[in-house]
Amino acid sequence: MKKTVSYTLTFILLTTILGCGSSNKTDEKDNGLKGEISISGAFALYPLMVKWADEFKRDNPGVRIDISAGGAGKGMTDALSGMVDFGMVSREVHASEIEKGAFPIGVAIDAVVPTLNANNPLLNELLQKGLTRQMAKELWMNEKNLTWEFFLGRQGNTSAHVYTRSDACGAAETFAAWMEGKQEDLTGTAVFGDPGLAMAVQKDVLGTGFNNLGYAYDEKTRKPNQDLVIFPIDVNENGKIDQEEAFYDTKDKVIEAIANGKYPSPPARELYLVSKGKPEKKEVLAFLEYILTKGQELNVPVGYIAISPEKLQNSLKKLGINPN
């Protein structure tokens, strides 16, 4: 049975209003474009969206961009109801949503990674063994009270404390898809939001959870956040983490592994902006053009992977945009 807890998110504003770009006004251009763009949804895409919006504002200070993070489910709901111009969605768009008018554009690639508390008393053994799909199913898809020794093949009483997401989100849907299930199949203590789930594991020595890359790693150091380590996936399921599976010590190595196909997909996945029907507003189309062209240069520095040139061109054609 899922238990639900909440944590105060002191280190992230869930609603950001980007009313200014560069503080140096002489660096700004004014292309004469004016209007408002509203965006809500996936925590996974939030950090990159903030960067894109800030850079777009440098050339278009007359455009106001409102961004809020509340999960992929909220993003999709807000987009289909017309409450926002875009919903940020960190999972595949369902056929039923397409039938309701969802118009998805792929804008970046990232991944969900399983996490452990860095102070787990059995940490070294767990990191050497890694996490198989079957182990993940045992942890997140049953009602049993398991011990960490159980996964190491011996008796013991070090309880495994499992955390999941309480909100409808792409991270949980994608992580569950790797285990051949759906978000509603996940068990454990349910916590709201990507930051909240990271904090829950950070506070629990025996905890395990999962996060989008942007919340598992520190943006400045590129290493896992304090008191977190990544639970490496044993991709070939041989009972140990081989050298080619050991790429989690920095965010950049994980990104490279995703790009090279060494990290499984799912939990690697494409991130989307979804609108209700094809966008029509000039400012919205201009922002999309920026994201699909110059904006892709920010993907890797911020911690994401760029969409392939072929997909980008197809998306521009889909939108009726001919980039200069």
C-alpha cells in the first residue's frame, strides 16, 4: 500500500515568472515581438525550459513567459484544457491524448535514474551488484517488507525503505515502463515532486527512489547531490556492475552513456512540449523555432541531450516553420 508524505520544497520555486532576461540591457535586442506564453508540467524539463526562456527573452524582451512545474500529468491536463500554451510532458504521449487534440513536439532527451542514500551501511556491496529489472520489481512492485541483505543473497535485517511519486508524472511512468508496468503499479511511500522524492531519500539512510537527472545531480559540480548516489543498473543482468556499466559518477558521463545507447530506454526517454492543436500565436511559434534551432545548443550544457537533426527538421515542418 502506498503511504503519502510531503516535504517542503525550500530549494525550488514551483512557479517562476521570467520577466527579464539579461541584466545588461545593452546586450538585449528587441525584435518587436510581444505577448505572453504560459507553460506548466514536468519537473524533468523545468530546468532547461527556464534556460531557454531566459535566452529567448534576451532577443524578445516584450514577451512574458510564465513557467510552473507540477508534474507531467498536470502539464498534459493544462494543455488539453487550454489553460497553458504548452504542457511539459516527460513520457510518451498516449493515443487517447492525441485524439483529444494533443500536439506533441520533442525538444530534449534525458533519463530517470534509481537512487540510494549515500550513507547506506551496505552501500559498497549494493553498488558492486547493481540493480536488475527483477530487483526493481521486487522493490517497487510488491507489498513485502524486504531487507537490503535479501538483494545481496543472504540473511539480515537492514530494511529497504522504498519511495515513489504521489503525483502523476513522467518520471514514475517511465521508471515503471522499464519494469514493464505503469505508475499505478508502483508501491512504497509516495512523495510529491522530483525535489521532494530526492529529499526523502537524502533524509533516509535506508531509502531508495528515482529521479530525473536534473534532480539527482548537482548542476555545478556535475556529481550526485549531497547524500545521494545513483543505484547503477545491471543492464546485462550478470549480477555485477561491469566497467562498461559504471558511468554514474558524473552527470556528463551519464549523458554520454544515454547518447551512446549504454543506458536503457526506458528509463531514458524523450521530453515533449504539448499544445492543444497546432500552435497559432506568433510568440509561441517564435519560441518553438528558437527551441528547435539555437536553443538545442543549451541541451548538453544544462544536462540533457539534443534531439537529432532529422527529428528537428520534421518538427519544424510539422509547425510550418522555415528557419532562417
